[in-house]
Amino acid sequence: MDMIKKINIKNFNFYTILSILVLLAGIFLYIDWAIKYGVLYDLGIYSLVIVFIISGIIGFILSLMKKEEIED
């Protein structure tokens, strides 16, 4: 619950956009693969798409987290 409080939409930046693009690339790659080859159950495409989707989600969350400044 504490992590949700740290996420702030005001921190929207280039890395947030990049993370969204990576997430969408993973989703569109899976859909495109399914349309082109008619195969939904393929371990190879799963392993590639999951890297895109997980890194997009983690990057999106990390880019929106509030940065705590440490005073010396």
C-alpha cells in the first residue's frame, strides 16, 4: 500500500512513454504473431513477449515513482 502512495502521475516523462511503447510492442507482437501464423500456444513467442510486457510494466511503475531526496 505504501508503494501506491509513492506513484505520482506528475512524474510522467520520457521513460514513462518508452515503457508504454515497450508494453504495447509486446502486446502487438503477440497479436501479430497469432494473426500471421495462427499459433497462440508457442513457447518461443511467450518467452519473447513476456520480456517486453514485464519490462514495460516495471518501467512504467518505476518511472512514476516519487523520488525521495536525501539531505546530508
